[in-house]
Amino acid sequence: MGRLGLSVVMCVFLDFVGNTCLADFVADYVAEVTADNPTSWWRFEDASSAGGAIAADSAGVFDGTYSGDTQLLKGIVGQSAWFDGNLDYVAIGAMGTLPAQGSIELWLLADAVQNYRNVFTTGPLGELATGNAAIRFEEHATGNFWLAIGDDNGGMPNFTTPLTTNLMAGKWYHVVVTWDTVLGVVNGYLNGVRVIADEPNTFWPAQLSDVKIGIGWAPWAERSWLGRADEVAIYEHKLSHERVQAHFDVVNLIFADSFESGGAPGGD
Ligand SMILES: [Ca+2]
Ligand SMILES: [Ca+2]
């Protein structure tokens, strides 16, 4: 067992005897995200997801609603939302005009890596007509996990450069996308590493028209996320690489041994 592994054991032990080690980790993560002033932040620390319960926006006014049979399970920071791959999602709704610059951050875990599952969208479930009028995250069975950004007419020329070509089931990943409609570029980060670097983009949705966590593009089972999402945040500015790294590092400090094999720990 390496030094970091030992520190995790000590952390759990200290937590067991009443020390605040794990609580400190959560507080540290909250502090790092709060320092960047998110517009909205869905943490899934809610008491229940049953019967259309509220998914609280910890930073703003856009509380969501748990839909389908979305469950609350162990997350990367506290609880996460778990989606069964069959029309579960958290409905946020309209959030207004797409900011000229912004960021979307989330942690995800796929139970299986399969075609077309979307973990997040800013737009409608409109299939070819309007399903692309969004910023979306989609996985394919090849292991590709990438962004689709389209305009209000449903135009979406290509997926971005993949955030990873080897998405693995049962691993947590930290994902951040930043956009700049003035410069016409997208940046993407996976586990703190910038993997999409100033990629040109000219297709943008005008609105954050129908934000949802756990589904995208179409109201179909195959477009539904199978796995977890946690700590989903939207910012009306671009997170710098340094700030993305700072958010990731809080978790990496605790779970570094597991990240070395390609991702953070699996679920419970
Ligand atoms: Ca959480
Ligand atoms: Ca379901």
C-alpha cells in the first residue's frame, strides 16, 4: 500500500472515531466550487428523489425535479443521482440566454458504456428537429465520450474531439467544458487535464432552453444515462485550467490511488 493509500485508510479511521477528515474533504470541495461563483449547482444531497421531489440548486434559483425513478446513491462528493438507463432524469428547464462565456462541470460514472447515452443536455428532447439545439455530453460503445454543440435549427456538424476515447464503466470522471461564443472556441477537461484545446465552434444554441441531467437529444431509453452524476455546476464565465485543476485536486487528494488506473473509485 502506497503512502496515499495509507492516508485514505487513516482518513476513514479518523472519520470513524469522530474526526472530521471526510467532512473536511467535502467542505474543501464546496469551498473550491463556491470560490468560482457558480450560477447553479445541483449536488444531490437532497433527502429524497421520490415522487417528483426537488433537486435543490445549491447556488441559485433553478431547482430541478427528480423524474422517472431516479435514485440517490453514494457519489464522489456525498450523494449522487443514479439513473437506470430508462428515462430517468433531473428536469431543470429553461435557464435563459446562453452566456457568451460559460462552463459546465460534472462528475459522472457509467454503469456500462453503450451507444448514444447522454448524461446532460441544455436543450430539448426533440430528436433531429431540435435535439441538437444544445450543449450535450454523449457516450458511444467505442469508449468515445464527447460533446455535441448545435444551433437552434438542429445543426450540429460533428462531435468535438473526444474528452476520452476510452471511457470505462464503474469509474468516476471529472468533466468540464468551457465555451466562448465571441472567440468561437470550446475547451474541455477530463480529470483536470485539458483534452480539448481552443477547438473552433460556430454552432451555438441561443438559449439554455431545457436543461436536463441524465438524458439528452430524444426521449428514448437509449438516450438515457445508465449510471451516476454528481456535483453538476453551471458558470457564466470560463473556468481557467487552474481552477478546474483545483476542483479536481480536492478529490484526487483523497482518491489518487484509484485515479492512477484511469478514474476515481467505483460506486458502492
Ligand atoms: Ca453530491
Ligand atoms: Ca427508469
